[in-house]
Amino acid sequence: MLSRMRKVIYKHIDPLIGAVARMIPYPNIITILGLIFAIILAIISKLSTNYVLILVLYVLSAVADIMDGAVARRLEKTSVKGSFLDSICDRISDILYVFVLLNIGILGIDELMLIIMGTYLISYTRAKAESLGISMESIGLMERAERTLVILIMIILKMILINILLLKIITMLYIVLIYITVLQRLIFFLKKSS
């Protein structure tokens, strides 16, 4: 859903994209920085309850994920290698983000496993469909941008709320929406391939 608004979002953050492109004119370095922030985030969330630091690291990782592709396009440095590296780093970050939610007490192990499995099914259905010639861009409620936003909201709520019940409700809704997305992609593929 948010991927449909990409042009509008990029228009609003264009000055930031330009500034990042001048500071770090290598998109692959930005991709790797995003992963490094995610790794540090996962470690810090295991060792500390400093939610402000956890939030800052999460935002830095998420912003790097937005910036790498935007900088690559701005500098005309898009490449197959860069796209592949970005996909691998995104999948690793996806897992680390979910472990952060476990580490800070939002998720239990069952919820963690359901989210990881669903997240990978979302990514896999797109990759497989596109390898068969069917584009899955903007298909489904919970693409990566939406999942990143929900996790951000969950971290913020954990910082400001003591009521764990609300977080549990959001978690259950999040899991349901992830699997609805998998189903949406499956149905879309079956319609397009028949």
C-alpha cells in the first residue's frame, strides 16, 4: 500500500535524499549501514531497556533502508548486485526487527515464529511470482514499508504504555494482516497465471 505512495513520499524527502547522496555517494554502503544498525539494535534490545536508544537505532536502520534505493536512483547507480545485496540485508533486518520485539517483551516465542514465517512467505511469494514473470509490487496490505511502520508504532507504544493488553491486541492484528497479505498474493498470482 505505501509503495503506491513512493513518489509522493520521495518528493517530500527529496532534500534529505540529496543530502545523504552527497555525504554517502555509495548506495551499497548505505544498505550495509542499515544492516549494521539493525544488528546493533538487536544486541542493545537484548542487553538494555533503553527504549529511546532502541527507537533511534530502529529509525536509523529503517531510514537507511529507504535511502539506499533512493540514493542509487538519484546518482544513477542502480545495479543488479545492489538490488541483490539490498534484498539479502532486508531479509536479515526483518528477522532482527522481530527479535527486537521479543527482546523488549512485546512478543512471545509463538508470535515471533508466526511473524517470521509470515514475513518470509510475503517475500517469497513476490520473489517466486516475479521469477515466473508476474509482478507483485504493491500487492497486499502488509508490504515491507507497512510492516516497518507497525513495528515502529509497537516500539513507541512499549515506551509510553504500561498496558501490555493493547500491545497484544496490536500483535494479533499484525499477525492476521501478515497472513491476509500472503493470501492476497496467492490469489493475485492464481488469477494472473490462469
